[in-house]
Amino acid sequence: MADMNTNNLHLLERKLLQVMSNNNEAELEDLVNDSGLTLDQIRRSVEWLKEKNLIEVKMTEMKLISLGKEGENTKKNGLPEKRLVNKLKTGEEIELSELPKKIDLNQDELSAALGYARAEKWITIFKKDNKVMIRREGKEAESKIEDLLNKISEPLQLSEFSSEEQEILRSLVKRPEYISYEVVKKTRVKITKNGLEVSKNIKDDNYIDVLTPKMLESGEWRNASLRPLNVESPSPTIYSGKKHPVRIFIDEVREIFVSLGFQEVEGSIVQSSFWNFDALFTPQDHPAREIQDTFYIENEKASLDVDKQILKNVESVHKDGANTGSKGWRYQWNIEQARRMVMRTHTTCVSVRNLADNKPDEARVFSVGRVFRNEKVTFKNLVEFHQIEGIVVGKDVTLRDLMGLLTKFYKKLGFEKIKFWPSFFPYTEPSLQSMVYHEGLGRWIELGGMGIFRPEVTRPLGVKNPVLAWGSGLERLVMLRYGIDDVRKLYENDLDWLRGIPLCP
């Protein structure tokens, strides 16, 4: 067994055991000097040998006492309170304001000296003729503090002081920078009986534990003793580069929609109010368009390179509903309001613009992109986040088709229990809220809105067939995927959390 252990020892372990066979017990610092190894190499060897029960390790703590800046100054010049008292004659009275002229102490030292001298009853402070007076009493000004300070010429262990001296040390702690405590940890290593037996079998032969290309080419390795490798030992963790969890989830969403026959569309994050609001039949005096909810681009106006007929149709729908069967909003539409540039508040503006440009009879498109809301950042809200959104155009599509489509989408994301709840959204009618059941949380979670675009949205664009539409926040889905209860966690750049996220959850 001793031979087998020797063959399995690392070169550093062999060297440490050889050193310790001549010195059964030693501290780490002493082993550095005796072995010629670095402190880091000694520590690693100690950990390995400890696991093999070839050495024992004992940790001890020492409290070292040393003098601080004021302690050194007092040791050199004497205690401030003694210096004060020694300048006064027994029974002498002096006005407090006159003391600085008689005693070489700064204001801080003088204040401290008065307090300590009074506590020792070396002086009395009293009032006389509305003046604060100091009187030296007859008690001899003796203090053991100076004797103790003179004893500390170098850091000393607390155990080297008597109980009386330790009491004085505790009182000195209240005096700033007089003394300092330092806790020093010492590691003491002792070789075990098994370790001694193994060390006797260590030979200074041609022992190597690392093969090099040069050894293989020359054949030198044939004449050397090789250390066996433990292929079951844990390897160091390697943190390879990978995508952010949000980006991984976005790629998964894209793959699902493409597999369902959808085409991705993209658009600028800066949009005109026309596409962000007006084309979606949002009135120009709607609260959502106020600066409290929307980021506007200051001093910028859109050119509105839009088909004039579409502009006219949107204006008519807002005014009186035109030929949609609606009464509209009953106000005078202002094109200048439509020119205002905004950071898009949803990605639906991308889909609506795609409808206007292509006027499809049939289509399946989706988008995933960043949107911006002027909201307070909380555990569930961000100023900047991602939205998943899409539309389906077809002659005979119904709300039932949309429910089936989103049921399939959510199931591909891993949610098995899905339901839909009647709701209201400004530019769809009828409208539903999609919900999934989260097993970990034990409750239903709202994910997003869905419905059929109102005629006031589609007819002004020249789209005649029904348009199914939906949209939801992507971060909420990511939170459910990874079991996070605070959306801010996604963007805190917490390396421990990011490294711990599996590529295939």
C-alpha cells in the first residue's frame, strides 16, 4: 500500500513528505523555508495530503497587540493627563482659558487630558467668579498605562499580558489609535503514522508527473517513473462563452414561429406617432400618448412618407368612423400630432405598417423586438423590454384559430395548461387574455392580449380580410422559464447566475 501511495503522489506531495519526515510538525511558513517550495505550492500539497490522511492540519488563532500612532506618541512623550498635571503645583488654581499657554498640548490632547485627569481625581474643575477654574489636587499622578506602553516594543500575543494588564488594554481601546488588535491565523501541519511510512518509500529517482512533447520525441519517458493519472478526479470548471438567457429564449421563440409557417418582420425602434398610435385607432387625446407613458424624440418630426389615401382614410376613421360602421372619435384629427417621433411602445406598429405596405389577403408574420415605456422600474416592470407580437390574415380565420395557434405556441415553450379569458384592448374586438398555469408557483399567470383587429384599423390600410393579432411581454415568459420573481435579475449581469443557467433547461 505504501508503494502504491508513493506512485500516486504528485511531485509536490513527495517533496513535502520528505521534508516532514525529518520534522514531524511545523508551521506553513517554516515548510516554505525548508522545502524551497512557494507558499501556494505548500498549501496545495497540504490539502492533497490531508485528503489522503498522510498529514493532519491544525488551525490556531492568535491575538496580537501593537501600538497605534497615538500609542507610539504617548510612549515617547508621556500621557497627556500626566503632562497636564505635572505642569501644575499642588493646590494651584488656574483659569481654563490660560491652560494652553502653560502646557504644550493641542486642543484635542488637552480635552482628553482634562477628562482623564479628572477621572483619576488629580484635578478639580469648578466655577469661580463666572470663570471655569482648574485646581491641582494633592494626589500623586501615577499611571500604569505608560509602563504597559513601554512593554509593547513589538507585536505581542494577548496571552503574554497579565490579567491586570489586559484590563488596562481594554480601557485603552476607548482611546483612538493607542493600540491595535490583529487576529493572526496559524496553520500547523503534522505528519501521520501512514505519512511517515509512505515517506520512507519515496526515492529520488527519475520521477515525472507531466509528459512533454520533447520527452515523447526523445524517448526519455521510457526511463522515468510516471505518476498514474486519476481519470475520475473532478476537472476544473470552464465557463465557456454563451448567449444571454434572454437571447437564447428569443432564438427559441423565432424557431417556433418559423416552424408554424410564420415570417419575421422587423422595424425601427423609433416610429412616428402615426404608425405607433393613429393607424391603430388610438385617439390623439388618449392618456397612453401623454409624455408620462411615452418617450418622445424632442424637436423631431416624421416626414410621413405614407400613401395619401391611407392618411385620408385614417383621418376619416378618427373623425366619424368612415365606412367601418363606427362613429369614430368625433374630433378633428391633426396630422402634426401624427408626425411626432416616439420610441415605440409596442411592436404592433411594425405589423400594421407591413399590412399597409403589402395589403395581403393571406399572411402569417411575427416580430420580436425592444419596446419602451416611461414607467417606474419595479420587480415586474422595466423601462425597456421585449415584446412578442404577430398577426394572421385570412378570409375565414376566426378567434378559435387564434386560440389554437397560441395554445400550440405555449405548449412548445413547455406550458401544458392554457386558457383564455375575455378582456378589452383598444384596437381588437373581440379580445381575449391568454393565461398559463405555472406548476412551480401553483397559479395562473397572465401573459398577453389577443383578438381580431377592428375594422377601424384594417380598412383604412386597404386590408379586407380579418386579421388575428396578439402580443405579450417576452421577459415574463423568460422569468417563468427560469423561476425568477424579479425581472431586474435578467439584466443585473450576475455572473454566478448567468454561468449557472443551463443551455437546455
